[in-house]
Amino acid sequence: MKLWLWFAVLVFAWALVFVLSLGSGYTDVNLGDIWRQGSLTQTVVGEVRLPRAILATLLGGGLALAGAGIQGVFRNPLADPALIGISGGAALFAAIYIVFVSQMGFSLVGLSGSAFLGGLIATLLVLLIGGRQPDLSTILLAGIAINAICLAGVGLMSYLAPDQTLRSVSFWALGSFNHIGWAEVSVGLLVIPAMLRLISLSLVLDVLILGDREAAHLGVSVIPRRIEVILWSALITGISVSLVGIIAFVGLIVPHFVRMTFSAKHVFVLPFSAIIGGGLLVAADLFSRSLLAPIELPVGIVTTLLGAPIFVILVARWSKGLWL
Amino acid sequence: MLVLDQVGFQINGRSILKGVSLELASGQHLAIMGPNGAGKSTLLSLIMGDTRVTSGCLTVFGKTPSDFQPLERAQRIAALSQSSELRFPFTVEEVIGLGRYPFQGKPTSGEKIVREVMDALQLNAFAQRSMLSLSGGERQRVHLARAVAQIWSSPVPALLLLDEPFAALDIAHQVGVRRLLAQVLAAHPVSIVSVVHDLGQATQGYDQVCLLTAQGQQLAFGSPSAVLTPVHLSELYGIKISEMRYADGTPAGFGAAPAAHIEGSFT
């Protein structure tokens, strides 16, 4: 199978970026020292760069896969967890948790859980407003509105927040890997079962794309399956937002690229999106900490600066009925 | 295999269908005809089980349609709806292959079926084309192929429901689709129910015809020669409709032009 050969190439490319991101940064290290006890390399790589690279892989892959899933159930190739409000809702609930709940005792799982809940509520609102319309614009406009409300809420939270929590709230709107350690990685591992379940639904997603009625006529229980895909995607997005803030456009651009380059079949779209998304986010993180080193840019800014122009091109071509 | 007894359907107190009674045997093709808004598509969704009848009795293979499990139903009833919009670059072959979704995990040689259906509809040249690059008529043929693939070589009696299968097709492809449907009926234990509009071709290839009035009432049901008469059709559409004949006297369907211009002038 030629496509799986390409998959092997992409895995290799991801591995290359991964090793590169371990070896480069503000502190010069020699990767050959990595097994030497107590060496600077072992500390920098083991405590800082390795957890970052692993989490970037997990979340980049998860976000790209969640994007593909959301596009499938909304039957809309321009949907994205951030565009349709999942990320905004997750960020708002994360901010609420930080400002109000964490004073009684902070837990990473509590933060992730409330981000997941926020993402879910935002998605359901968008679905209620625009979910029944097959038309592209209704869902996007509903998502934009919900997103705006949520980000205004995040702004309100940072206004209400005492100074020391202010920075941690504002970071949710930007997305950053600055503070990542092994604790975050262990929570990030939770995206793996969600990703595997979504991949197992590949064929169902193919059928759902034909239309609700067509899918029902082919024997798919449309509403339970759609809710399931949304739940797993919201879980991935919620975990991601709670750990590193909003990282936009990975979930939009990557699956789109896979569909136009390799195949539209979800059995390919989902794993290909995962490996490309993982590699892309590792690269974006590397870029965000190398560009102005020692200053570190929030990675969400990098993905947005990269993704937004591509999105504009997609929308422009879309209106002419073209795929890029 | 399909029995309707005084079937009626109401929604919000408004009657959409009333007094529809018909029976269809295995291997037969039923045409449902009537003016716009007569409830023809509604009748198809009642047979499909997407909506339930509000009066009368409707059974498919001896069961109320909504009693089927989703997958069980999909293995026996396939449908082509009027518009199916696809925004993703699936290939023609992939879309037709989705018609075999209800049979996954069963040894039904899905790839062979997809190839046979593509052969029959002359879609081979399109197999690897993206759906997004096709014209409306080409897409319709692909979706028809998907529905046909779903019941192709079915070991048990199956039902194919087609909502305006000829709507976007040129005359050559209409003939091709008619030939395919005849082939399906001859080779497999399948019955077909089609909603059709074209009176010119109406007498060809159907075993039964059901006429619905604009109010959703059954005007007539029976063989085409008994049901399709200028009197029935003129009443149905509210304009004068005449039967056309070729010069040698064989029937050539129906037309709305004044009879004087049609009779005898057809060669």
C-alpha cells in the first residue's frame, strides 16, 4: 500500500523534528551526553525539553485528529475545535477554575476536567444554534459568536483575577508550553484513548459525511455516533487547552492538508493527521523558543500566525468551489 | 414484499397523504407519480421507516419499517435521496464502496460488487476521480451506484427506493439507468419504488404505477396501461394531457401540447 509508505516517511519526519527539538534551544547541549548521570544535557533534556516534545506530539496529534473528527460530524471541512468555540469554552472554564476554585486547592485533573466541561458546553451551544443546517456559514457564525463570548469571559476573569494569577489566566488565550513538566505529560497521555477511539470510528465518519439521512439508511445510529465523536474531540481539546492554552489552526489545517494530499478516507485522514499534527506542534514549539531566544513566544501565536493566512486562502478558494 | 393498506400521514393536523393502498411483489418496479407537493417523497420516507404512518398499515417484508434494527434495515432497504451534498474529496469508488457499509465483517466480496456496479453504470473511467470534480448528473449516478451496490447480489429479498433517479441525467444516461434497473430486477430478488416525473418515458419499464393527487390522495394504482390514461393524467395535473404515438402507432408517452399538434405529427 503506497499510502502506508508515506505514513512511514511522516513518522520518520516526526522523529527527526523530535530529536532536533531535544538538541536545540537557548542552552547548548550535546545529545551524546544524554546518558551521563548529572550532566547538564541530561537535566535540560530530561526535565525540560523531553516532556515538552512529548506533550507537543500528543497534543498536536490529538488536536489535528479532533479537528478531523469535528469536520467529519459537522460535514464541514472548515470546522476546527477553536473556530467552533470548543477551545474558547474550555479556556473560559479553565480561567473560572483558576480564579475561583483553585484557591480552595488546585489540581491539574480538576483544571482539565473543567476545561473539558467548558469545551463541551460551548460545542453543544454551537450545535443547538447551527447544527441542523447543512450550510457552512451558520455553524461558523455560531462558533464565532460563542468564541467571542468565551474570550470576553476569559478577559473578565483576568480582570477579576489577583495579580499572581493574572499571567496564568491570560496565557490560556495565547497557548504556551513554557511551564511543561512530567505532571502535565501524564495528564496529556489521556488523549491517547480518545484518539484510538476516534480512529476506530473511521468508517462511521466516512458514512456520516454522506449526510444524516444517508448515514441512517446505511445502518449508522447517527445521533449517538455524532455525540460520541464530539465528546472525544471535546475531551482532547479540553485536555489540550487546560495544559497549554488555546492552540488554534492545527486542527483545521492539518486534516485539510491530508485530505487534499493523501486521501479523504478517515482510516487514512485520522492517523496521518495525528502524526503530521504531532510533528507540526513540536516544530512550532521549537520555532517559538528559538526565534527570539532567550525570549519565548507563546506557541499559540506561532500556530495562529502560520495558520490564519492558510485559512484565509482556503476560505477564498472555498468560495470558488475549489480545494486547495 | 411491500403492502400499504389505506395509509395516511398527517403532520401538525395537515394531511399529507390519504388512502394509499398498494401491493408490490418481488422483482417488480413501482412508479409513484403526481404533481409537485403530492407527498411522493413523504411516501418514500414512510416506506423507509424514517417517519411513521399516522393511519392505515404499511409493511415491508412483513414488518413495520420502524421495527427494523438500523443495520438490519440497511441490509435490505437502500435509498437514493434527492440531494446529497458531499464536501469532501472522496473518490467515486470510495463513495460507491460506502454502499457496502452495512455488510462489513461479512464475506460479501464488496470490491467485486463495486466494480460490477461501476461497469453497469459506465462509471469505470471516473473511479479515481474526486466527487468534487464531477457535474451534478455525474454525482447523481455515483449516489445511485452506491444505493444499487447496497442491494446488489442480496441473498434475501431487498427493496430499492429512488427519489427522482432521472432528474439530472441526459437522455443517454436515463436509458443507461433504466437498463441497469432492469438488470437489477432480473438478476436479484429486488423490488424498486421510484418517484418519477417524466411522462414521456412513463410507460417504459414499470410494472405498477401509483398516481397521487396534489392533495396526497391516491387517484389510481395498477398496471401502467390501466392507470396511465389521458383522463387520469389531465385530472392529476389540471391541464390537458394527450397520449403521443409514433407514426407506426406504438405509444410514445404523454405530452401537454394540444392534441391536434401531437396526433399524427410524430415520426
